[in-house]
Amino acid sequence: TLSDRLADTFKNLRGKGRLSEADIDATAREIRIALLEADVALPVVREFVAAVKERARGAEVSQALNPAQQVVKIVNDELVTILGGETRRLRYAKTGPTVIMLAGLQGAGKTTLAAKLALWLKEQGKSPLLVACDLQRPNAVNQLQVNGGRVGVPVFAPEPGNGVGDPVAVARASVEEAKRTLHDVVIVDTAGRLGVDADMMKQAADIRDAVQPDEVLFVVDAMIGQDAVTTAQAFLDGVGYDGVVLTKLDGDARGGAALSIVSLTGKPVIFASNGEKMTDFDLFHPDRMAGRILDMGDMLTLIEQAEKAFDADEAAKAAEKVASGDFTLDDFLQQMQQLRKLGSMSKLMGMLPGMGQFREQLANFDEREIDRIQAIIQSMTPGERADPKIIDGSRRSRIARGAGRTVSDVNQLIDRFGEAARMMRQLASGGGMPGMPGAPG
Ligand code: GDP
Ligand code: MG
């Protein structure tokens, strides 16, 4: 999987934490392979990889994640963004019945989807009417009637006097029927061919013109992989559509078609169909599809946990240092920064067990104080930070000048650090919770 391969790429990078240009290039190669394996179209792969490289370059180095995890997260975020972020909702007509028209190749799953969508709409409190406009295939009308029966939704089918043999007339009549019988959604199933075909496109376009749908949905089989792009483009040119439905996601297709279609057409995927049962249907979830395309298994869950565990991890490390007696000014600064993070989360922290004791400190927390401390510590040499005892008078005035503070500010900080270190040693030897020393203010 991509995460395994990235972990290999970054084998020698543990603890280094910063991505070099060479690392980014190696990463880009792995992402490219993963996307091609998922059947994403080549031009889309190129564009996507370029975008990810750009983001990896500009990314702030994560404290919580190793480089492989960080890249996977960037790739995933980018995928979710392109696939649509939040799921797009169906648009309903302001007055009169909402007309949804389905278009796509034969075998894409339109007739099955029509009934699934009808059931889903029924569950949303709508009263749908199915319309059989595939008069091409001998059994098509019957198939829709069987499916309609399974979900308890009536089917408007051509009868004598009802436009037999003319799908455009049937479609037009169905909207009138829906108004008469108070159905608020009309789902128009149409004919497809095995390949893109001018007659089929013209018929679909004629139906579209006759009923002016609120939504034209392009239905596409996720298993057709690379062909999805040409088909999607042909239907966009020939009929036009507002949204996409991916079907047969219960198969082993990795879902690259979703990324290709969305990238090339700019149309959102709205629904996902994943099985033969009428309930095998859901709104499309970009995050799930991203995981599927990258085949990342539990990687993303791990990443989330790592980000959450970061604070706890740092605290544990600090405790170790205190116990072994090498708590430095750098550690002190890090704890201050940690405390600032907590400060902005003080409400939340107050609710966590064990954090109540810090509530007062957190409430009185002054962020600018941390900035002053940071400026002073950063004006020190690494040697001074590691062993503050060497900071004599001349060093103190040099540090004060560098930080734009007074010598007395520097003195105060060093005193406070000594105090904090002493307190922490006590806590550590007493077995109490070492934690955040010397909160300012
Ligand atoms: P249409 O020609 O576009 O109307 O496609 P159909 O609805 O007739 O579906 C073609 C075949 O695909 C049928 O055998 C369906 O049972 C099957 N099918 C449709 N949707 C799905 C799906 O989500 N998963 C699976 N496994 N099969 C599906
Ligand atoms: Mg059909």
C-alpha cells in the first residue's frame, strides 16, 4: 500500500522530521504509482501529484507525525478536497415536482439506481414516481416495474395513448401525472448503449429538453476504470449533467474513476451505489473514497491518534527528563508552548479528569508572556540553554540585548526556570504527576 511504501521511502528519515526536495520527489513517485494502480487517469495523476508536491514543500513540519504519515495526511486531505469535501445535497424544485433524470451507458446501473434512489427519497419523506423511458431494451420497462415493486414505489410506464415507443412523450406525460397524483419527485430512467453513441445522446438530450430536470445524474460503473473519463466527457458534451453517481462500489475497483471524473468535469459525485440490494446505496463520502483510492487501511486512524497523543507523549518525555535530572531551558520553553496550546483549549481541558487542578493557571494565562520567554530563551546559545549555570553577568546582558528585554527580565526567567526545575524534581521523586511547571502570570 501507499503507506507501506512511503514508510520505506522515509526509512532513513526517522526523527529528522523535515522533508527535503529529494524526499518530496521520492514521495511523489510513490503517490503517482498508487494513483495509477487505483486507475486514475494519467493527466489527473500528473495534476494531483504536482499539487501534493507543492503542499508538501510549503507544509509546516509536524511535531506529531513522522514524515511518511505527514505526507499521507497531505495526500489524503488533498484527495478529500478534490472529491468534494462535504457531500453535495440533492437540489429540489421550489415549486412542482422535482425532476431527476438518470443518464449513462447500458449496464451502468441506472435502472437499479432509480429504485434505490426512490427508496432513499421515500425514507426522506418524499413521494417519488419512477418513470420508464428506456424503451430500447425489450425487458427494461418490466425491470423497472419489478424494482419499483421491491421498494413500493409506483412506475409510470408507457401504455396505449401514453406515448408508446416515444420516450420523450413518456417523460413529458410523467411530469403531468406526478402533478396530478401529488408525487413530489420524478425519477426518469433512460436508455443507454454499450458504448457512446450519437443516437443515444440525442434521445437523452431530447428527454432533458422536454422535462427540464432539476438534476441530471450521470450514472457510471466504478469498475470501468480508465474508460470512465472518456464516457464522462462524452455525456457531459452530449447531455450535460449536474452530478455523478458511482455504482458497483461493492466490487474491487479502487475508485480512481471518482477522482478522474471529478477532476476533469468539475461535477460532484453525489451518491454511491454498492450492491444488488435496494438498500446498498448512500450519499457519497469523499473521505471514505479517499481512503479507498489510497488503500490506506488504518493509516489515517493512526495519524489521527498520533496527533491526539502528541501532547501526552511530550509530557511523558518531559517527566523522564526531569527524573533523570536533565531538564533544560529548551524543555522549559517547550512546556511553555505546550501550555499555551492548552490555554487556548482551557475550557475543554477543564472538563478532562485530572486537569481541574490546572484550571486556575489556565484561566490566568497570558500568551504574550510566552512570547517574551521565547524571545529570551532563543537569544541563548545551545550551551546556555542546556546548562543555565554558565550564564554569567556578561552573558545576561548579551541575551537581554538580543531579546530586546532588560537584564532583570533575563534574571527573572532564569530564577523561574530554577524554581520550576526544582519543583519538578520534587514532584518526580514524590511520584506525583510532573506536569506544567511555573505557569506565568
Ligand atoms: P442500466 O443498464 O444502466 O439500467 O443498469 P442496470 O440497473 O440494469 O444494472 C446492470 C447490472 O448491474 C444488473 O445486473 C444490476 O443488478 C447490476 N448492478 C447495478 N448496480 C449495482 C451495484 O451497485 N453493485 C453490483 N454488484 N451490481 C449492480
Ligand atoms: Mg436500465
